[in-house]
Amino acid sequence: MSHREDGLTLYENALYEDALDAFMSEDVDPVEDPELAYFIGLCYTRTREYNAAVFYLEKSLEEDSSFLRAFQIRMVLAYIYNVSGNFSAAELQLRQLLNDGFESSQVFTSLGYTLWSKGNVSEAIDYLTRALEIDSDNPNTLNSLGYIMAEESINPEKAVEYCRKALKLNSENGNYQDSLGWALFKTGNMDEARIFLEKALKNTNDNPDIREHLNVLERYDKF
């Protein structure tokens, strides 16, 4: 078994640092091997070493002419830029995918989140709605749209509907529990909101954003 095959097996078993070591042991410069650069970029993404991840992913993108690989790389780059707060760079990657013809639910959902993060609420909701038209049972899309509508106080009852459906599709997801709790809070349903926010806090190891949602509810409930 080659180092590359070892790396793939380790990666599939979530042993990302070991996978990275295996890929780096290949007797080839990854900068000159787009597939290897891609795998290394994925490992660095998983270990949250984002600068290194971007370097190798961009090298892979430069050398690989495959449309599918370009889609995969740009989606990962958009994720990295979003979690790093570089929303303009994320938008650039996602709009390039649209220009290349990749009009998928996944792209529309990611672009919707990115645009909302930049303050473009109306356009964000438009792209998320288009994503649901393609895949009405995508829990990530449902959750994103529901949370944004709740956060922006746009039809909170509909936001609850979207969030409930997302959570039904992935009942143990702490972020989805938070979204539903926040949407319920926006409708004035304090008791049920508290139930889901407390579940979310427990399932996300005391996530500070969820803790703040619960604190807001507690402060509001005192009046």
C-alpha cells in the first residue's frame, strides 16, 4: 500500500494528522501533483491550519483541470474563508462556481450564508430560497434560512417551521437546536425556546454564541 493510500485510509478514519504525515511522505512534490496537494489541503482544513490549507488547495486548483475537483476545492476554500471571517473571498469562490455552471443547493446555501454575513440579508434569503427549490429536505439550508429569518425578525413563525424541519432531519445537531430555540424565542415561546437552547448548549460544549442566546432569553424573561 502506498503512502497516498495509507493517507486516504487514515483520513477516512478521521486521523487527520496521521493522514497528513502519510501524504507528506510521498516521494513527489505536492505542488506538482494536484491530487496530492488537494488531499494535503483537506488535512490542513480539518486540523484548522487554514493558511497552509489555502496554499495547497490553490496549488491544486491551478494544476487540475477537472470541473469536479474545481467544485470541491472552491467549496472548501469558501468554507475556510467563511470560518475565518473573510466573507468577500468566500463570495468570490462561490460566484466563480456559479459562473462555471455549478448551480446546486450546496452552492446557493453557502452563498446565502456568506451574503448574510456581509449584511446582504435580502439577497441571502433569495439564494437560500433557491437552494430549497432544488432540495427541500436539505437540513443545512433549512436551518440557515430559519436562523437568518429569526435573527432578522422576518416572519418568525415561518422561521420556526424551517428550523423544526431541519432538526427533525438531524435531531442531535446542537446548532439546529440553537436555531430552533432562537426562532421560538423570537415568537415569544419562552418555555420551549429555553428547552432547545439548553439542549443546544449541552450538545455544543457550552458554545459562547448559544450561551449568549440563553442569556438574552433569561434577561428578557425577567421583565
